[in-house]
Amino acid sequence: MKRRDLIKNITLTSVGLATAQVLPAQSENIAAGKPKKQKSNYGRTPDEVKRDEKLASDTFFTPGEMAVITRLCDIILPAEGSSPSAVQVGVPAFIEFIAKDMPYQQVPLRGGIMWLENYSRKLFGKSFVAITPANQITIVDAIAYPELATPAVSAGVAFFNLMRDLTLTGFYTTEAGFEDLGYVGNRPNNWEGPPAEVLKKFNF
Amino acid sequence: MNFQIKETPEIFDVVIVGSGAGGGMAAYTLTKAGAKVCLLEAGSYYDPADPQYITQMKNPWESPRRGASSTRPFGDFDAAYGGWQIDGEPYSAVKGTEFHWFRSRMLGGRTNHWGRISLRFGPNDFKRGSLSGIGDDWPIGYDDLKPFYDKTDKLIGIFGSVENMYNEPDGIFLPPPPMRLHEHFIKKAGTNLKIPVIPSRLSILTKPINDERGSCFYCSQCSRGCNKYADFSSSSVLVIPAMKTGNLTLINHAMVREVLTDQATGLATGVSYVDTKTMAEVSVRAKRVVLGASACESARLLLNSKSARFPQGLANTSGVIGKYLNDSTGASRSGFVPSLMNRDRYNEDGVGGSHIYSPWWLDNNKLDFARGYHIEYGGGMGMPGYGFGMGMQGSNGKYPYPNGEKLPAGGYGSRLREDVNRFYGAHIGMAGRGEPIPLETNYCEIDPGKVDKYGIPTLRFHYKWSEHEIKQAKHMQDTFEELIIEMGGIPLGNKPGPETNYGLEAPGKIIHEVGTVRMGDNPNRSALNKYQQAHDVKNLFVVDAGPFVSQGDKNVTWTILASSMRTSEYIIDQVKANKI
């Protein structure tokens, strides 16, 4: 659009149409129910588009590593009631993206998986994804509780903390996460303060 | 690459460098008065209402990193391009000193990243030197700027409340938004501790003020730019309306190299810039030159504008340019409020920022540091983004579930869903922003032998905090802890102590730097007179925060706007009187 046309349209866009233009894209995503591959419809600069496309086309984790990540995501946040699991909303793929996007996470993640695999082989003679679910839980129980874990598994504790962090962030930044949390913002409204009954509860 | 130097055919009435708060206001005021103005912006075009730029109302899952800050320092959805590091545009600091320089290369500059906090300086803020014996007074006082603060309030729009506090002058306010729940807690704690907690003063339209801008629809996302123009950014509120006058020629991707002068008269004749798309050198001729490139960028530009007549750089007979660089102090603390656990859900987004703040409330004569600070607050049931839910093992073992049961910290499975839900909206944060002592020994200068990718010599910084700022940060930390405990909360993490200067942020991190092109009545100690006009070059003006002698305990954007409007009106008067 030429600059002059742009200016002509400013009043229209700014006063009435802009919000309406934004909303259909949002509801499409909501209808899709999970993160959708889409081309930079959130105000990227040309350099940012290039970087994101490069990251999206790269692969960091091996299939074996992804299998471990997926199993851990499933243990950390399984489906509950009508709310899907972390795996169902694509958290493993999100973690892979973060590893590519934030290179400082690569060694803790890859190294953590290696530590877990080694620990699993020591205890049960097999890769983490090949042992029984009960044995997987035995391992997870040893590293999921920082204050109870033995110093010998502190590397596993740090890795599990990181996996818990990324799984929770990955899940709660999806539409299913918003629903589980009851987040009802990010939409036009008229703020008039907290509901009267809430204020009353706290004597305000 | 094109080494031929191009020249624009037109001689403009005014050329302005930089499209942020200062440059935008000058462009608006001058074009409305009928001047033919050329506005140069180093970065790209930007309009918060144009879908190609919009990040507002996007959901976190539209970003593959869920809004994390890998590419933009304040996250994927922040409107501002640029940051503390820009490829090909380096700067350095003298060993043992530190300064972080945030630049936003786009229309509107850094008005695309800020909290819309719009505070007037009070009468005392212009005369800290004579009041405290430390530092200098301004060559102007509150009464000089008051009419321009008033006009800025009406032109741009600001909400707030009339408080009748001497050094927190009231403006012409739209109604402030009601407090969020945690803000009620903070207000109550502040009242008990005799710390004032009053409605914020933000340039957000809680009521419409004209037909060209909408009013706030409470998405809490001002930092993303507003597609209804319901908050202030220089692009939507100043530059785009200036373009509609037909008097503005906006040139984007124009990285200015130097101010050109006539060696015979000593007057500015225009500027030369590098077209960052083609790398061509272009010069723009104008009868007056106005710099609004940001404090450090304007200083750099003047220091780089050396000639036989101006061997120390332009307008720098005093040698003061670059000196007295000062950024706000900043320190923060967060807390967890158990009585805010298991909250009822409702849309608590509100406006883009805190609905309350605490202006400085104490007398520095009774304290061991010379300047004050204000407090900004955070909290509430905000939209999840990258980082949400992290660190759960730090709190989920400490608090019993509704059935009275406690579980060991960390864990996995369905308890984590309950943990996320019960802790949601129970965290609060507070951050102090304070006035530093401007020092001659804190400065930027041209880095010998270093250039950026456009061949423009770069800056080297020399900046160290003094005891006053460190003690002020200590006072902030004590206050934060008192407030959090008074609200029934638990301060998180360890209280920052002397080993970290009490959590005092490094210089430049708060992005409120001012003072590098000082104004004053004495040409031997200042670069500009009280109208922000160069003592040495009468058709050269600076309208960013470079001219400011000090920065008060207030964020400076509103003062940049009012000062730029005042200087622009002075330019119009001087032109009418045939003086420049």
C-alpha cells in the first residue's frame, strides 16, 4: 500500500475495524485447538521471519531424544478430565523449538537426557523409554522432589526441574492451558474493578 | 553500494533527526504551524494499526517461543525493535565501568517500548542543586514548562487523579481505572506504613479525546502498541497526524552521520545521512536543524560533526557534550501473598501497566542519600507467556492444599495443575525508579578508531554509580520488604545486599538516560540555552532528553514532550521575528 493510501485508511482502521480484523485469526486458532503452523502473522520484521523459518526447518533432537522428552512430558502433565495432556497440545515440539531458539538450553537438555538414559541403564539395563512404566516412575520419583532426592542424583533433579518448567510453560501457553487456568482476558472489555463479591470477601 | 553523494533538491524549513517523543512532538508542532519539515528516522516505518506490524491481542501460541525474549529483549510481542545490542552498531565501555544502551530503530523510537508512565517534574526537580548542595539547577523552572505540560495533557491524553502534592503537580486528567485486587492490598499496606499509594498517571485514553483515536479496551498490552491509538506512541499520535498536514516528508532508513555547517557563518545547513537500504550518502538541506535522536545518539552526532570551525564537535565550545550522562536507578523485589491463593477468576487485564504507584514521600535531608525514587507495582491474573509456571518446586511444597495436606516440593502429575491454579495471581512485584546524581565523570565519548557498519564513529561509555544511588537502592529494598510483609506476603528470594549494590540495576538498564547535551545559562558550562538552542549555533536545537540537567524521581517522557513543544514554539516565534 502506498503511504498516502495508508494514511487515508488510518482513521478507519484505528477506530472501528482493527479489533475486528484481529479477532477472526484468533478464533481460527482457537477452533484448531492447538498451536498451528502459520507464517508470521504476529508483526514480525523481515529479519525475524528469516530467523524463525531457519529455526523451524532445523532439527536438534534425535528421534531417541524426542521419545524421552515425550515420555517425560506425559508423566509431568497427563490428560485430566476434559483437559488434554502436554503431549496432546504439542509440548515436545515446543521444547525442541526452545532448544534451537535458546542455545544455552541445549547442553542442559541433551546432557540431562544422557544422564537419565545412563541412570536407567544402570538401574534397569535399558533405555528409559524401553523400561516398564512402573520402573519409569521409580526413576522419576528419585529426581522429581528436590528436597527428598539424594545428592547422588542432583544432576537428574536439575534436569527434571527444567523439564517441569518447560512442560508447564508449554502447556499453559496454549488454548487448553488458558482453559485449565480459567484465564479469560486478552479480549476487549470494560474494566470496572474486581467483581463486588471479590472485594467484599477481602473487606475492600 | 553507491559512493555518489546525493542531495535533496528542496531546502526544508526544518530537518528533524529522530521520530521518538522529542522528534515526533517537534514534527507535529512545526508542521501544524505550516513549516515544511523533513523527519529522518534510522529505522523502518511502523504503524500500530497496520496489521503487518500488529502484535496486540495475539495469543502466546502464535509465537513459537511463546513470547520469550530471544529476539526482542522484552519478548516477541513487545512493539519495540532493537535492544541493547544491534548488529553492526556496537559501542563499548571503559574497563571497570558499565553502560547498556537501548536503541529502537523504528518510527516512534523508544515510545514503542515504555510503560506510558507520564509524570510531570515538580518545582523542586528543577532546583535540586540549590536545594541539596549537590548537582545543578536547571535554567528553567516548573512555571516555564507548566503551560506545555498542560497542552501535552490535552493533546495526547493522560489519566490520573488530583492529589495536590507540591512536588507531584496534577495535570489535566482523564479518569483513572479502578484498582485491581492486589493493588487494593498494596494501597492498604502503604496507608498503614504512611507510604502514599495513588492512581498511576499513564498516557492511555480511558475516555475518547478526539475522532482519530479510540479509547482503551483494557487488554493490558500498551507495550505491544495500540491498534486503536488509545495510548501514546509517537507514530500514532504525533508523526502520522503530522503527515496528514501535507507538510511532513518522512524518510525512513536514514542513519544520520553528521550535522552540516557553513564554515563562514557557523550556521547549520542540514544533515547528511546513510540510506541503510542502499548505503548511499544523502544530504538534506534545511534552514534549521533539530536533534531528537535520543540523549546519547544526539551527543554522538554532535561530537561526530567536527569541522575546522568546530574542532571539538558541533556546539561543544564548552566541552560538556557527552558529560553528565545519567540513567534512573532501578531495583526490584517480588513477593507471594498466601491470602491471594485460589482466587476467583475474572478478566483482570486492565490497562497496560500498574493502576497505582507511590510517588517519593520522604525528606532527603533526613536520609543518607540525596535523591528520591518512586515505586511501580505489578501483579494480577495476567496472560500466561514464556516463563509461566516455572520454578514451581520453589513454592508448591510450602503451602497445604485445601484438604490440609502438604506434599513435598516439586513432583509431577495432576497436582501440578492444582498448583498452577492455586498460585495464579498470588504473586506481586515492586520496582523502584530513582533519581541519580548527574556526574561529569559519567559520560559518553567517541571511541577512538571504532566505527559502526555505516562508517560512523561509535560511542564509548564511562559510567559508575555513586554512593547516593547505592544507598538509595538499599532504602528501596528495605521499603519493598516492609510493604510485602505488611500485605501479609512473603518476600521471595534473598534480600539483595551490598554484594549486588542492593540489586541496583546496571546503568542504562532502566532506559531513562538523559543529560548529555546540557542546557544552562552559562555557555562555558552548557551546550544549549534555556530554549534548548545551541549557544554556538543559533539554528540548531536538541529536543530529546540530552538537554536535561537532571531527571527527577520521575520518568522523563512527559518532560521530553513538553520541552520539545516549548522549543518548537520558540522556533516558530524566532522564525516569525526573523531571528533564525
